[in-house]
Amino acid sequence: MKLYFSLLLTAGLLASCTTVATKRTPMKPAATTAAAGKKPKAVGGLTTGKPPEQIESETLSVPATPTADVLGQLKSLVNQAVQAPSKADQESYRLKAIDIVENKLNEDQLEDVADESDFGFLRGHAMFRLGEISLDKKDTSDAKMYFNSVTEFVPGSDLALRAQEIILQLDSAKNVKSQTVGVVLPLSGRNAPVGQRALRGLEMGLGLHIPGSGFQLAVMDSEGNPDSARRGVERLVKEDNVIAIVGSLLSKTAPAVAAKSDELGVPTIALSQRSGLTEVGPTVFRNSLTSGMQVRALVRTAMEDMGMKKFAVLYPNDPYGIEFTNIFWDEVLARGGEITAVQTYSVKETDFRLVVQRLVGTYFGEARQDEFNMRLKELQSSGKKHSVRQSNLENVLPPITDFDAIFIPDSARAMGQISAMLSYNDVRGVKLLGTNLWNTKDIAKRAGNFAQNLVFVDSMTPANQDRSRFVNEYRSLYNEPPSLIEIQAYDAGLILRQLIAAGASSREELVQKLGQLNKFPGSLGSLSINAEREIERPVTALTIEKGEVIPLKVRK
């Protein structure tokens, strides 16, 4: 039975190592959103002991209110809403009755209310609620029937106007232009440059740069605002009749695009890395190099190919660092590895001296007092000349490096500052593991003494870029190489273009075909959909050799 030990790690709280006498116990960072009912997690490298026995609680049986009682109460409220002596009392009874209909009745009870004339004004509310339930079940035919009944039963009311709006949405959802694709991107504001790059890639994926491609692209600017993004989806569906929507890029707007698209039954391919995005609904897909894809490839390379077992984690206390650290922690434990040390730092940190000392156990001198006294005595009685640094009391204790590698989910710049402090604190013989943020031209220079000990992952490698027809074509059009943003947008457009050309002329057919995507030839390699509707992108382990980024060659 897998145990989980959930610990809250704040920015200033320090962690480290299996040697309790020298370093503090490593603690996993709290996730940004806690999953309800998640099991406590075991700390890597520490024995959790016997699992605590589960105490079975007695199930309390709460008698359900008989249908007749609820419906009888509703009839009474309807009568009181008409007969009460004051307008205020009448309104109070009316609102109570509506609340019961909207929140406390099951489907059979709602049918009874909708069908019986004794329920008066509540019948329209019951019909509307039945329509909502049908929409949740994706039964648009029954939903439309119920909403039409509302408009006939209470014409001109606010409820009827709401029902009419939904009917218009359902009608527009049936009008589909199979070769028109919509996109929602940030095309104004500070994120406009990123949105424009994605738009370039998508246009090329749909073949719009080729005369006679037959496809059209309807573009909406999200302005980096969820409400604007949501309205953009509605316009794309109602006015442009798009068959699918690509977007959004930003974690702030991606849930709004996904939720509204799914509500309207339109397949969407998100380009955002926002966690849990495809859980929004069955029409939501994602084409992005996610944190999970990167970490799985990185840990697999480290443990299976390179034989590593023990890891330290040094991460920034921000959403990116916390998300990657949690996934890395889970993946290492799942493969039988250990997390022996972990340390967080502020995103504003520029001097990593104390951060590194905490990680390697030289900061907590009181926990190694006997060792400190012995080494200090040896240093003072040796009679040898020492450098100023070697004579400094801070440097008496050697670092504890009971790990094979340090995972640093941060930028190349931060890694460079950290590597300098690792060298200064005599940390040797360990690898530094990172994400695709390290895949930069100046990574070797930044890594310093650790340049030959980096392992990181990315979809983009020198080899697959040289072989990519899209990359070369993009260079010829825009006189610069594409980034991963353009590449992922291009692949999204290419997938839609080819599936539609192969006969997916309705939204339902397109959802089905997207769910069956397997070994699709993308711009950098094969693409396949997984069970979570994530398009698995090719991920390659990279390292540095002679100052250049190259694929890692594992010597077994």
C-alpha cells in the first residue's frame, strides 16, 4: 500500500537529508491546490514504519425525505406565495419554493413538478432545471425541448429569456463550417508578442501560407482576460461557426476557453501548460510540453539510463517550482528512488550561499557540533598554511552530498548562480537536472564548473530542428528560427487540417478522431494522444559537450 506524507513547506522552512543528526528531514512542498482526500505521502529515504490502521467510521443513515412530503411542501409554498397577506411574504414564499426546485429535487421530482398544474409558477423553473440536467448529460435534443417549453410556458419572463439564449447557442452549435478553425490568443497587451508567434505557427499548420489551402482562421483576441476569452469563444461558435478552437496560451485564460468550448460542444486544443486543463471536459485536448512530460522523461533518464537512486531538490518558491518539484518527487518515489535533501528559495534570491549551505548541511553547525570541534582542532593543530577561505569557520564542515543529482526547476540564469555557489561550497561529483528552460545558447557559460554535469530535457534538439521541414520553412518566411510556441501551434493546426481533410466534417467526428490520434507525424517527431487527452510530445534528454547542447549519450 502506497503511503503519502503531506507536509507544508513554506519559503523560509528548511529541509534536508536522511542523516538526522546532521540535516533536517526533507519535506515535500505543498501543492498549489490540495486534492481532497489525497493519501499522505511517504518521504523518500525515510522509513515510514507500519501503516496506521484505518479506523472504519460507522455510516450514519439519514432518512430521505419522501417524495410526497417534498412535493406537498412545494404545493403549500405555491399557495402561500399567492395567498399571503403582504407582498413581502408572498415573495419570501416564492423564493423558498424556487430554491427547492433549483437545488433540492431529483430528476423524477422535477418531472412531476413540470407536469402538474398545481405547482403553478414553479413548472417553468422545473422545466429549466431539467434542461440544465440534459445539457450536463450532453443530451442537446432533450435540453432544447425543455428550454422551448420554458419559453412557451412563461413567455417574456427572465427565465424565458435565459432559455431562449441557450436555445440560440444550441442552434448555432449545429451550424458548422468544417474548414473554419477558431483561435483565442493574447494579441494585445504585454503578452501580444507570444500570441503573435503562436498565430504564425497556427497559420502555417493550417496551410494558410499556401494558395488554395481551403481553410479559414477566425481570430479572437483574449486580451489576457478570462471574460474576454470566454466571449471570444461564443463569437467564434455563434458567428463564425468554427469546427474547432485552438487556445489559449496563458494559464489565466486557458480554463475559460476550455470550459466555454466544452459547454458549447466544440473541440479545443489548448496550448497552455496549466495543470488539469483537460479535466474540464471531454472535448478539451492539449498540445503542450507539460511539466509531467518533462519530469517523466528526466527521471526515467536519470534512474534507468544513468543508474541514479538518490536526489536533492533545490527549487524556487513559485508556482512553476512547486509544480515541478511535486511531480519530480512523486516520479522518483514511484520508481523506487529517494529524495534525501530539499531546499526552497525566494524567487528574488540572488545570493545562493546560505541556500546551498542549508541544502548540504553546513549551515546547521549545531547538529554536527562534535564533528565541527574535531575538524576545527585538526585545522588549528596541523601547522599548515591555509587560505583565508579555508580558515573561515563557515568552511570547517564538509558538505553532505548523499545524492547523485540535484533537480533545479528554474531558469538557466538561476542555475548558473546556484552552480557557482555549489562549486564554492566544494560540492563535487553530482549532476544538475533541469527543465527545457535550460535549453539556451549560453547554458554552458552559465553552468561554469558544472557544464559537463548537466542533464535537462526538451522537445527541441539541434538534430530534430535541422531535419524539420517546418523549422526550415519558418526560417525562410520570417528570417528567424521558431520557438516551441510556434512549433506547438503549428502541430495543432496541422493535426486539425489533416483530420478534417480526411473526413472529420462535424465537431463530434473531430472529437472522436482527436481521441484516436496515434503516431501522427508532427514537426519534430511522432505525436500520440494519451488517456488524459494530452498530446504526448517527443522529449529528448540533453547535455553539454564542448560548449554545445547535444542529445545525451548514455554509456551503459
